[in-house]
Amino acid sequence: EKVDPLRCTAAYHQFEEVKVMLKNIEDLEPKVQSQAEAAIVNKEMREALTKCEKILKELEKAREKAQGQQIIALWTKLKIAAEIFTGEKRDVYAAYDQVQEFLKKYEDIAPNVEQEGKRVIHEQEATALLEKVQRPLAHAFVMVEKGDKAAAQAKKQEVYEIARLLIEDPFGYYANFDQVKIFIEDYERLTKMEIVEKELPDPTPKAKCGKENWQKDSSTSECSVCHKEFTFTRRRHHCRICG
């Protein structure tokens, strides 16, 4: 067999080695690129997961402390941060166990947490209004019992102005709270009570003015109306000045 002299040269073999090396590089390039992309995805996943876990812990603390505004704010923040795992790129991260573990926690609280935050806010609003209206409500009942129509009506109006949000409750935010139910029952009872006006006693009752009804000087040492002690200048006839 005839042998090509060129194949026997060192340059030829060196060229063949270069060709093999280039072929190996071409075969390796997709693998290297894939590994680089995987490293980028892994880094993004870890950064996003760390952020989400931090917000989730803050949210759990806010729920424990019943901080309504904070619950809603943190839930909104968590939804935005978790979009990387729940949005268009969710399939990219689906293979990571850490992501699946986080998503389970996320999906467990998702249906109720926002409503929970709103309920806490409404309960705190109701509690503040009930504390404010408690005294005027008690005074209104007293005025009705006394038959003081003007004062009773004024107190009723004051109660309504303070607690109108609880009384009307246009969106049904407060109807399920027990303390609000008790207040509404009391308020309805107050509005149905009939005010029977009574003649108020004269604050300075007058005894019969005849001399035969005067008390003896020795029977008392002070005025029966103003309760001031009789003296040389404040004589016993002073009681006739008081009425």
C-alpha cells in the first residue's frame, strides 16, 4: 500500500490534534453554557427565596401581634416578591425543593391572609368607637330614666354621631363582632325607650312661710339649705334668704 508522505510528517499529526481539540470544544460548549445558565438561575432562586422567606417571617409576626395594616402591607410585598416563583418563570424554578417548600407555605396562607388583615383593622376600629361611645350611652340611659327629655335627646344624638359607622354599617364590616352586637342591642333599646317627663323638684324647697312654721333657734346651728354655720353676722334669719 502506498503511504502518503504528508501523513508521516509531524505537522500533519499536529494539525489533526488541533481538529480533534476543536471538535471537543464544540461538543463541550453547549454543556458549559447550560451549566452557566443553571448557575445564574440558581443564584436568582436563592436571592429571591431569601427575600420571600424574610417577608414571610415578618408577616407571621404581624399576624401574631394582630397588626392589621402591617399584615396587608407585608402580604402585598410578599405577592410581588413571590411572582418569580408563581409567574411566567415558575417552571424554571419548579425543580428546586426549597422553592416547593416555600410555595406550600405561601399557598396555605394565600386564601385568608388579606381578609384576616382587614378583619383585624375593622375590629380595632370598632373597639375604638365602642370605648368612645360607652360614657355617652350610659348618660343617655340615665337621662331617659330621669325623664329629662332635652338631655336624653342630646345624648342620643351624641351616641349616634360617635358610633354612626357601627350603627349603619353599610358594608357589613362590624356586624359579626360580639361587642358590636351588644352595643347595637343597647342602642336599639335606648331608641325605643319612652321618655316620660317628670317635674323636677325645686332645688331650693320652700317651707311654709308662716311664723308658726319657723324652727326654734336652738334646734339647729346651720342653715338647712346652704349648710353654712350661723354666726354673729350670718344670723338665723339667713335661712329665709336661702328660701
